[in-house]
Amino acid sequence: MDTRVAVISIIVENPDATTPLNALLHEYSKWVIGRMGIPYREKNISIICIAVDAPQDVINTLTGGIGKLDGVSAKAAYSKK
């Protein structure tokens, strides 16, 4: 199975979305390389970056699922390799 390395950037504007977001990320944890979270208190948002190594469809499904959460947006950037 071919995999791609990607970074999923997440902006959380709704603190109530944290629990379902973490549950979703746990569901895909076997594909996660690393995770970094930055609370931006002045703007009352959180910025999260997830590095993954997964098949293209898994990355798309995860990114789409994150984006469907209320008050959360996500975009993926892919390596060329």
C-alpha cells in the first residue's frame, strides 16, 4: 500500500469541538507521525499541526472528517515523495 507524508493544519475556534476532534485523531493514530498544538489565548483559538504517513484516501477522509466538526477547519499539504 502506497503512503504519502502530509501535514494537516487545523484551526479550532470552538472549544467544544476538542473532544470529538481528539476522538477522531485517536481513531487514525496508527497513521500519525507527530502532533503539535499551540493555544492562541489572545484570539481564543487553538492551532494544531498533525504529521501523517498514510494512504491518500485515509488523509482525505481524516481531513474531511476534521473539517466537518463545528468550529473547526483543516487543510492538508502533501510531500512530493
